[in-house]
Amino acid sequence: MARAIPTSRRLAFTALAWIIGLLIFFPIAWIILTSFKTEAVAIADPPVFVNFEWTLENYCLVGLFPEADAQGNGGWLRGLMCDPDTPQRSDYTRFLMNSIVIALGSTLLGLLIAVPAAWSMAFVPGKGTKNILLWMLSTKMLPAVGVLYPIRLILIELNMLDSKGSMIFILTMINLPIIIWMLYTYFREIPVEILEAARMDGAGLKEEILYVLTPMAVPGIASTVLLNIILAWNEAFWTLTLTTVDAAPLSAFIASYSSPEGLFYAKLSAASAMAIAPILIMGWFSQKQLVRGLTFGAVK
Amino acid sequence: MSLKTVLGATTALAICAAATTAFADGHATTITIATVNNGDMIRMQGLTEVFNETHPDIIVEWVTLEENVLRQNVTTDIAQGGGQYDVITIGTYEVPIWGANNWLTSLDDLPESYNIDDLLPAIRGGLTVDGTLYASPFYGESSMVMYRTDLMDAAGLEMPDAPSWDFIREAAIAMTDRENDIYGICLRGKPGWGENVAFITATSNSFGARWFDEDWTPQFDSDEWSNTLNFYIDLLNEAGPPGAANNGFNENLALFQQGSCGMWIDATVAASFVTNPNDSEVADRVGFALAPDNGLGRRANWLWAWSLAIPASSDAPEAAMAFINWATGPGYVEIVAEREGWANVPPGTRSSLYENQAYLDAAPFAQMTLDSILSADPTNPTVDPVPYTGVQFVAIPEFAGLATEIGQVFSSALAGLMTAEEALAAAQALAVEEMDAAGY
Amino acid sequence: MATQHSRSAARTMMAPAVFLLLVWMLVPLILTLWFSVMDYRPLRGTFECCEGLGNYIRFASSSSFQDAIVTTLIMVGGILLITVTGGILLALLLDQPIWGQGIVRILVIAPFFVMPTVAALVWKNMFMNPVNGLLAHLWEFFGAEPISWLTQVPLFSIIIIVSWIWLPFATLILLTAIQSLDSEQMEAAEMDGASPIARFFYIVLPHLSRAITVVILIQTIFLLSIFAEIFVTTGGGFGTRTLTYLVYQRVIESQNVGLGSAGGIFAVILANIVAIFLMRMVGKNLDK
């Protein structure tokens, strides 16, 4: 668009967009600000925004800086940042690791299953393809609470409760329809002529996928990966009901800080900030990639 | 972020995770303890090292969760025999039911040093089924009135040791100063069987109401219930904080600690939080009194004990028993007292604590707590006879689900979404339906 | 172009996905169907055949069932309305030439990365609390009586919280769609003297129809099973009990698995009715 826009109009739009953007973002900013307050400041009336005494106390308390182990290794950051009397309540790193393993694991497994399926649906569509796709999407509507009981019983039988493997599998299955759908719509936009040309040149199925298709599909796959990581990271029903220790991710970490006794806004904010920060940062850095493929075929 | 990076990162992480798992020692026993994120339990978690000094071969894994999530997970796990936990934190409502189902391990084998006869009889009775102890109390509580002495003085009133509901109402209205965010009375309004239903049921006992008559017929259509609910709603409307219908124990605690409540009728265990100068802005201005009554011979106080139990599905019952013996035995209070002061020890489980002068000196609320606990009688909670035990609950499996729904109805009435009469009619219908279906 | 060879290869490649999803759907569904005709109450130690349709009749005849369906539809509908309208407006705004567009976009999409539990906890405690919440302070600042959000307007409050999470998603998809709009067409319309409103209704909106459909479809799938936001804020009280939440109460809180499973089957049926509508809508669009 090479139209000249009057500066005044541009200014007005800019101001409006910034105001709305900041309003939408404000709750997150407020979490972050509150996490550096003491509990008393957190409920101050009238509320204070930046002019308070900033403290790391809450982060020390909820365990951002790991303690030294029995051999005295590590923990120097904690020693630097925290009052030694601040009791540490939880092992943030373990929850974080579990979140990472589960989110990435389910994303990889999901891709492994979804890419071939989406490929074949997009490039070799049969009569039933559309129905299969819609059916897949409909499995996503199975209400989790309704099937929690049987699934938990099955996991007990398999001795798979509280295991990262079962969480990876379950989250894969939950997000699989969305991944397939997203990849399918993306693949469909790749012109078939290119494939045909490759085939003329004698490329086999394997070469076709590996050397022709994949490079073209990378933006779509990247954005699928990102969306799936976000969805898996934020999942809080299955992860809370099927894990205890070994596989408990950040959703369980949050559940130990929601509504404890006494004043808790600052502690809750610190825990919240730590639970959302990794995904928020990842999201910001990769938002271009995320947006590029996140069309679900909406753009023609 | 390229695919390659993602792949690489995942592989690295997987190796990391595998390495950590391999690190765990094969000789030690690991026990998983599920507990509520209440202050006393968090303190217990913090003292794990002390436990390990005497039990180096037991690795303790903590699952500390918010009460509702914890209850949901523990109940489902034990009902399915999932075996996820070795020690669970449950209350006097669950223990009789789960014990009778043989879902809990008997604690009769606790060593001599546990001194079982030291437990307060009312608390011990609530955790015993057919003569077998199935859970060991970690802290016990009744409920009482906590009030601001300065606001009471300013209102020109004096709190008796055993107030009546009429006095509470009068005082609440006199203390309210909405302009300055001071509300005469804070009470539980948040829906849930352990939240507003606990409070309202205990209150209803003092109004002469009951959940069921001796034939298990629900009684919400009685005049006594109508009086109870109307009084409760009017009181909170006149002198309660805004949004009272969404305030539970924790919300009210926060309000009281920041000085917004004139009076608060709730768990005795809160006394140590509201008098703790680190957390409470009003620590030096709090008085205590027994829960109110209406002259009918029952006060509005309940009885509850957060207790530790071992699920029958645990694979490390000996280690679990050792932990319970440590955390609920007579020595635990000494450990806490030494580190955090006597006022912070878990109260309400052992008579010896109330004979300990150091504790009595440090805890001005001790006597009132003991009197409240001793005056609650779970086997005979109401004015008219009932077929059930439990002061603020009915010890049948159907209660939790039913009471939560009834709690939602009561909450809606408090929020003004329906009248008290409509709420009671709805509660009656829910109870009749549930009891019919359950085969009473 | 599809040869016999590539067809069979395609089938093989699709097989794992179809098989796994089939297992994932059928096994729990069959078990749930089985439980739903049993008297299954673990707390009583009861697991007895056969209730027949008893659980279904009991679940459907309780007044909470109808309320739950109405609540579900209002909640999903309300969130869709807010996110789609808001999304269109925001997308139009972000499509304008503004300074710092990249940063504004980052600000706008941020809520989508926030865990629903965290969002609900923070909104409930730090914003909607009638004494300490920021909104209460704001109301007081303007001399108004603070609203007790979660008890006075509980359903609306939850709709706001969930909309906050999903608005970025709608905005992103709609923004991409708007950006693909042919600018010559717009300019031509402008030359012809079409007002901005007319241009919006005759050019932009039709162009967006496909994107809107997609947003509605994907969001509905997620919104029908909203759980954490309700669990954290109202616990299903004050008329915010959706069908999903009602099933949760029956299965987990009451531990009446038979009854709850029957409710679960109703939820599946409701989801499929909604799905059929949506699929029709999208299916047409897919053929384009």
C-alpha cells in the first residue's frame, strides 16, 4: 500500500493502537510488578505502580534460585540474591523441566504423526479426506472430564500414572487434530505444479518430501510447532489430575500457590510470572514465525 | 527458531532428564506426601531436613496443592486404588468413610512414644473407626469469634466470653464503617462443603436446625433452617464485606489481617495467623470469644482435624508410618517451637500442649481454642436428634457432592441472585433427590 | 496426478494418525458408555449392573442439566461474540500504518501465552476482588461503588477472562486475512466514493468470512471444554456451571461415576451437535 496517509491520522491510529495494546497487556505487566512487591505493598490502597521498594523475596520463596545441593554445589545465585532465612518452598527447576519435556515431547511426537498424515491429505486427497479431517477435529470435542475416570484407570493398569511418557502421549492426542488441520491447510497452499516438476525429474516419494516439500513447508511446520508448544504448556486439566511428582509440570506448581493462607498476591504473582515467562519469551521471539503459519487456511 | 534447534534442545533435555532419574539412590525408600498448602503444612515441608536427620534412608517427595485440587486428586486416586501417595492429608469427614472402606492403613502399630492417649478425645474419636485409629491428627480446630478489640471499644461494646447471635449482630452493625473499608463481620460465603456449608451448618446447629431427621428425611423446609439462612444473609448484607459470597477461609483471613474485619467467626487455627505481627497488621488488637449461640444449648462451633493417613495402596507403609510418627508425635511441636516460636506450633491435637506453660504464655488464644474444641460434640451435634455424626458435615459419602451443590445455592442467595426461601427450597429438592437415588 | 502407488502410500502415511485417534476416541468412550449404565459409586464400594438408562434419565431430568446447557451456550456464545468483534476491530486497527506496529502486536498477542489457570487466578484476585482488586480501586477513584464481579456478574466476568485469553488468537488470524486483502479493490471503492463503513461491509467483511469461520470453529472446540477458568473463579457457583463442569461435579466431587458418565455422554452429544453445525459451515469453505 503506497498511499500517502496524513500524519494526523497516522498519529491518531498510533495512539489508539498503543492504548489498546497496553490495556490488553496490562494484566501481565501487573503480575510482573506485583511479583517484586512485598505482600503488604501488593494490596496497598491506592495501588502503587513502580514507586515501591523492589524485592526479590517472592522469587526466593517460590524457588527461582535453586539451593545448593548436599555437596555445596550450585546455589550461588541464591546466595547472592536471597536472604538465607527465606525458606524455599518448591523445586521450580523440576516443574520447569517437566513442562519443557512434556511440551517438546508431545510436539515432536505430534509432528511425527501429523506431517505424513497432513501431507497425504493435502496432496493425495481422496473422496473421504475431508470427512476424515472433520472427524479428527471432532475427537477434540470429547469432554476431558467425562473420560478422566476411564483414562486414569487405564493408566493405573499400565502402571503409567505420573509418567512423562503418558503425559506426552495424552497431550499429543489432544492436540493432534489441531496440528493435522493446521499442517493440512498449510500444505494445501503449496502449488502442486512444483511437486509434479520434481516428479518429472525422477524424484521418488522420499526425495519429494525431503527436498522439495519440507523446505517449502518449514514456515508452516515452525508455526505449528510453536502453537503446539503453547497449547501443551498451558494444559492444566490432564497434567493436574494425572501427575504427582515425577511428571508434574508448572500447572501443578501454580496449584500449590493459588489461594494459600493469608496474603498471597505477591507470591502468587512471582509463581505466575515464573510459570508463564518461558513461554511468553519464546512466543515473543518467534511471533513472526507463529503468525506466518497460523492461518488455518483462512487466507486465500 | 528452526526445527534443528528444537530437535537438538529436546534431545539434550531428554538426556538431562534421564540422568536426573538415574541419580536417585536405589537403597533409600521414597515416600510421596500429599498435603494442603496451609501454613502449618508448609512449615512441616520446610522441616523435612530435620526428619531426615533421624531418617536418612527415607526420601520425602512433597505434593503441596491448593485444597480443592488436592482433595480432587487424593479422592480419585484412593477410590481407584492408584497408589500415587504414601501419606495423604485428609480431614475428619473422609477418615470414617475411607477407613470403613478399608482404604486406609490402620495406625494401631504406632510406637509407644507416639503416646496415643495424649490425643484430645473428641479429635481421636473422629479419626477412629470400630476402635481402630486410621489417621493421625496434624492439627485440630474448632471455630470461634475473633474480633478487633480497638473497634469493639470504639463501638462502646464489650465482647462477652460466650456471646449470643443477637450480640454479634448488634456489634457487627456498630463496627461497620464502609467508607474506611471496615466491615463489622466477615464470614465464609464461598460455595463448597468445606467452605460456606461448614459455617452455615455449624450455625444452623445453634439455631436448632439439622440436615436430616432420624429417618434421613432432609429438613431444609423447616423454620429453623429458614431462620438460620435469613439471619446469615441479613447479617452479611448489613455488616459484611462486598462480594462476601466469594470469600472463603483464605479470603477472610487476608481481609482480617489487613484490618478490614471487625469480627470473624472461623477456624481456631487462624488465631495464630491473625496475631502474628509479621503477617497481620492488627496482631496486637485481636480478642477471642466462643462461637455464638441462641440459648438452645448448642454453639455454632465445629470440629475438624487435618490428619495424616496412609492409603492401603501405599508401597512404603513403614516409611510412611515413620513420617507420621515424627510429624504428629509429641516431639514435633518442640521442633517447631525451637525454630519458629511456640505460637506457631500446630494446635488442637494433644492435651499435653495445653498443659505446656511455654505454649500457654506464647499463645493468648490457647485456652479459647481448647474450650472450643472441647465443647464440640460430633456424635450429638444438634438440638434435635440426628442419625449422623459430624458437626459441620454429615459423615456419609454423598455429603461432599450434595453439600457443594447446596453451598452453591446458599452462595447464590447471599449474592442476591435468589431469595433465602428459594435457596432452601432448591436445597431441599437437591437433598431429597440425592438421598432417594442413594437409597436411604 | 494421484497414481495408484501414491494412493497406497498416502493411506499408509495417514494410518498412524487415524489409528491413534480412533483408539484415543473409542476406548475411553466405550468405557464411559459402560460406566454410564452401571451403578458405579466408588465411595460406597458400589459397582453394579445395571442401571440401564437410569443414570441418563436422572441426569437429564435434574434442573441443573438444562441450566448447564443454557450456561454453556451463553458462555461460548458470549466469548465468541467478544473475541470475533474485538478481533475484527483490532485487526483493522493494526492493519493501519502506525508507529511501533511490531511492539503493539507483541503486546496484543501476549495474553495468548498465559496459562488459563494463571489468567483466572490473577483476574479473580488482583483485578476482580471487590476490596483489593484493581478494578475496585478504579471504581472508587471515580466515586462509584465497586462491583463484586464474581458474585454480581459471574458469567460475564468469566466471559471477560476467557475472552482476554482468546482475543489475541482471533486478532492474529483476522489480521493475516485482512492483510491479504487486495488493496486495489479497496482503492477503487474509495475512488467511487464508498464510505469507510460501506467499504467495511461490502469488501472487508465478505473477505473475512472464511477467517471468521475458522476462528469460530477452533475457538468453539476449545471453549466447549473450558474448565480451569470456572474451577478457579467460581467453582461452578452463581450460575456459571457449564455442562463440562456439571459432569466434573458428578464424577469427581460426588464420585458418582455412573451418573457423571451419563452426563459425559450428553456432553459428547452436545459437542457433536455443535460440531455438525460448524463442520457444515467450514466444510463449505474448505471446498473453495
